[in-house]
Amino acid sequence: METITIRRSSQSFVSSTKKPVFEFKTITTGVRARFNPVSTSINRNVLGHTPKKNFRLFINPVDLRENDEVIRESDGEIFLVTEVKNLFGHHLEAALEEKK
């Protein structure tokens, strides 16, 4: 079991312009969760082949949505939530991918 922090992005605009600014607001901290590694995929882009790790996160019901950031507090690694499943109101299962 590890502890995590959940952050959500919010968009606002610079005053008197249309330039968007993204800020991250902390939703919860110190939440106990379990990480399970799923797979490592290869992203092919202009930089070449870069590995991207995918994880499953098991957690008690909290306010977690797609596109939220999950920060593992033990090492500060940041993950992006790609899918959230609510299993019978008992716990949440989320698909995460490593953010670089």
C-alpha cells in the first residue's frame, strides 16, 4: 500500500486576453492505494521509441476522474488517469499511464 495525492487541472484565462492558463488544484492527499503494473508500451514519435508504463490503481471511493493527475508520494512520480471504474460503490479501479 502506498499513499497518493490527486490533482485536477483547471483552466482560466489571463485577464484582458484570451491566453489560457492551466493550474493544478490538489483534491486529496495521503490517500492509501495499491499500484499494480500492467504493461509497458512503446510510443513511436519523432524522438524515436520511448517506453510508457501502464498501471492499475485500486483505491477506496474518492473524487477521481479521467485526466486527473495521481502523484505517488514515495518517489514523486506523476501518472495520468485514463479510465475510472466504480466497482459496486466498494472501491475504484483506475487505469494510469506514466506522465513524462
